[in-house]
Amino acid sequence: MEKLNINQWAEEDRPREKMMQKGAEALSDAELLAILIGSGNREETAVALMQRVLAACGNDLNQLGKWEVHDFARFKGLGPAKSITIMAALELGKRRKRQERPERRTIRSSIDIYELFHPLLCDLPTEEFWVLLLNQAAKVIDKVRISRGGIDQTTADVRTILREALLQRAVQIVLIHNHPSGNPRPSNDDRHLTEHVKKAAQTMNIRLTDHLIVTDGKYYSFNDEGVL
């Protein structure tokens, strides 16, 4: 028995036709993913296959976005080519999210910082350390990655952080790094680094306004917690 490609399904099961007639909003996540892979396997259509895939990650596209080729390979009919197609589509979705609402350039609270950096940091298996550069009106000048670290920690060079601020004439900075463990609570090293940067920045009339530790779904703000 040969597997059916997407054009051989019953008309009511064809997501491409459904999308053309009713628009993308009318399709389920499984139907949209089925369009990407084109065919399922000998036992199930692409829609049924993708329904099983989504069920395996709690019907959460954010979780699916963390999958790699070997995760998809557990499902019959999902070889490297189809897996990479899905991964590429989900990556595009993340990049689109980063570019949304470009008019909102002012940082008013910790949630603004979290929403800016969550797409960059939420799926990373290792720590990264970033600095957000702001002008006097708290408008974003730039966001700069300072370092990449190992699985448990990263190294942030205070001189590099302040150099970026001086070069781009920032008067306020925010420190941001992720915890791949999912625990947003700061370590003693995180606290010591924050205090070190704060004191060094003050000598140059630069204000450290916050330090955020980002995980997938949660964050810790030194400013909100009153420990900055």
C-alpha cells in the first residue's frame, strides 16, 4: 500500500484547498503542518501524523520549536527533509515574532524587556549574556550579545559591557541572560556580577536599570525584586 500524497486525499481532508477557500485562520495547527510535509505514511494522512506529533509535545508549538531531527524521527514518515522543513517554518515564526510591533521601542517595564528577549533566548541549550542599550528616554538603541557560555554559566566582561554603552552613547543599560535549567532564580555569581556592573557603570554616569534572567515562560527581574 502506497502512502497518499496531499493531492490524493478526500476533498474534505485537503488542507491546501481549505486554506485557499477559507484562509489560513481556518486551519488547525496540524493542518498547517501537514501542508509543510505533504504526505504522511502508509497508515495515516499527514494531518493525522501531525496530530500525533503535536500531542507528543502537549499541543504546544513552543515545545515543538525545541525539537530537533532526532525527535521527529520517532514518527514513521518524518525523515530529515520533512523534519527540517518543520523546523525551518517554526524558526521563521520566531523571527517574525521578534520583528512585530517595531513601533514599541520604549522600555517601560521588565515585561517589555522579557518580550524583547524571550524569542532570542527561550530555546537555547546554553547560557548567553546580552546587554540592552537605552537612551535617556528609555528608548532602545541596540541589543548586544556579550558572550556565550556553557550549560551552567556564562562569562560577562564588565569592560566589554561598558565599552558597548560608551560607543553607542547609552545612558541606561539592562543586563539579560538565560538559565537553560528553567529556574529563573539568580545565583550568587549573578548577584555579584550585577553589583559589579552597577558600580562600574556609575563611575561613567551610566545607570544599570535592571538585570533579567530569562527562561521559557518565566523571568526574574532584579529591579522588580528590589535587589538592584
